Amino acid sequence: MRKHLFVAAMACLALGACKQQEEKDPNQLPTTLIKNPYSAQGTDTTLLDQMPVLVFADTVHHFGQMKEGENVSYDFKLRNEGKSPLVISSAEASCGCTVMSIPREPVPPGGESSLTVRFNSAGKPGHQEKTITVTSNATRGKQHLFIIAEVAPQ
């Protein structure tokens, strides 16, 4: 009897957990925006042709000379040259001194936006090169941006 009661209780918990997973977060983008043309059966070229294409106006920015402790920022301009909405899911820097702001809304085909990079030079004297890895649903899922600075010590 105890065994049957335990199994019934576990089944109720499992069903309740599944129901909770079905509820959607209003801040989350729909998964229909993400499509993968690559599979074990090969590449779906039709789907590949319909994907977003992320193009940056430039991928390297040199801040030049600056004093240690200065905070600077730069907007990397981007464009979606594909045929479906572009979603940038994340941007990660090679160092905690670099922070990014990514577009929160999908960029429509032909649309433009920007990704803002902020660099804090505190404790970073000398030549600085930082890499930003941008992850999106574009044909090239990951792309790299670079910032460079010459930081004069205090």
C-alpha cells in the first residue's frame, strides 16, 4: 500500500513539474526565431538561405591613448542582411573590465542596431586587447569583436 501511495505521489509531482515548464516567460523570445539548418542528414540549404546574416560595420575599435581609470564606450553598428529576424542572445568579453549592451529586440531583415561596449581601464595599464564573442541565430552563430587601448599608468 505504501509503495502505491509513493508512486502516486511521485506521478503527481512529475505532472505538476511538467505543467510548470509549459508556462512561458513573457521576457523570453519565441523559439521559432531559432532554426538550425545543420543535422546528421546534412545541411538544409533552403533553411540556410532564409537565416539572418549578421554584418558589423567594423569588428575592431582602437580607443587610442587613455589614462588608467578612464571609462570609455563604443557602439559597434550592425545590420541584418538575412531574410529572417536576427536575435543576439549574448555577448561575452575576455575580461571583466569590458561590459556589453546587446539589442533586446530582434533586428528585422534589412534592419540596423548596435552593440555597445564599455571598457573600464582601472588597474589595466599598458597595451590592452579585449575580445568580445557575440552569439546569435545568424548563419555564423559566433562572431568576434575586438577593442584595443593604450592605457597610461597613473
